[in-house]
Amino acid sequence: MKKKTGTREWAKVNVNIQRCCEHNCRYCYARANALRFKQIASAADWSTPIINQQAVDQHYGKYPGVVMFPSTHDITPGNISECLCVILKLLDAGNQLLIVSKPHMDCIELICERLVDYKEQVEFRFTIGSTRDDVLAFWEPGAPKFEERLTCLKYAHYRNYRTSVSAEPYLDAGVEYLYTRCFPFVTESFWIGTLRQFKRRVDKTKISVDQVYDYVGPLFECQSRNAVLRLYEKLNGRPLIKWKDSIREIVGA
């Protein structure tokens, strides 16, 4: 049987309601694909989201397996109403839902409040690639800082939702410290993965020489084969750790 890779490791079905994303992550695979297939004219267009109203308004039935929402954009204060509309439709249809986000506290508080009767169908997976705000601001310029993301994780855990973390991609060498900070508030899994197709996916516009030195070079270094093998040796077997396909290919797991 072919091994599952990418989002298929997490869910059978992906649902999205928006093109582009104001988080504007430099490594975004969805933006790279949109550029490749000429859905946007330039990388700069990606930070201006466009809601797909048809996707918001349509009926959603019961899907086989877990449904991941969203996968090519994020849940933000700008689209929370539309996202909640679709989330509730998916849950009302009986789906098991994996909600993936670089989370905003206002959004997570609202989602937790609205989904209180669906807790058995919901798991949150918060993307946190670093504890350093300067690293996050460089790679994910429109997304929340570390403490806000950690507070969202704590809050969802406190509200008795199932919680998990995705450090894919991890953005610096501090993965063990990130795991330590998040672990007390994770009930399901802590996923670790590298940045695939770095040269094709990373938006290289407006990157200074200093930023290459401070952020791009160190990321290359900490995701080299030898660095990945050291990371795997250090963390493999610890509670809740899961390795994405990008790591398993290197370590032969």
C-alpha cells in the first residue's frame, strides 16, 4: 500500500472557502500552486483573500474519514463568519473535523463557544513552527505571534477539546523547546516536518542579505539531512511525537 503523504496523513477530505490568505507565509504551497497555474498574477496578490461564496453556501454531506478545514488558507478575523458557517454544516452532517490554523485568539474563543455541542467530532491542530517571534514574523508575516498561538492551544485544551500541534515546517533549531512549551496542552499529537521544495515554494522577493543570514541560512542548516537525523534521534519515542513524511523519508522510518 502506498504510504500517505502531505495532508493525506491527516485527513481524507480537505475543504476550503477562500483563495489567497492574509497570513502570507513565505513558504506557502498553496500560493506556489496558484502562481504555477496562473490563478494569481504575482506573489504579492496572495495577501488579498477572496471568499468563494459558492463554497460557503453549498450543502455539505457526510464524508468518509476525517475532514480537514481549511488546507489552502487560514481562519482569520476577516473570514471567521464564513468559516463558522461551513464548519457547522460539516459537523451537522456528522463529519469528524480537523480544524487546522495558525490561530487567532478571537477566532478560537468564538469557535470553541459555538462548537461546544460537537466536541466529540472536533480536533484542533495549531501550526506553531517556532517560539521566536522574529522567526515567525519573517516566515509568516501576517500570522499571530507565538504567545497568542500558545494561548489558543491552552484555551482549547482548557475547554476540553482534543488538541494537537503541527511544527511543519519547523522554522528554527528550537524544536525540542517548542515541544516542551506545547506538550502540557496537547492531547493527541505533535507533528514535526521540514519545508519541502524550498527553492520552488519560498517567496524570495524583498529578502535582504541580513534576512538571508538570520533566517534563510539557519533554516537550510537545521533542515539538512544531518540536522534532521540528530533531531530524530533526540525526540523519537517521546510522548505524542509524530513524524511527517518529509522526516520519515530521511530517517527511513
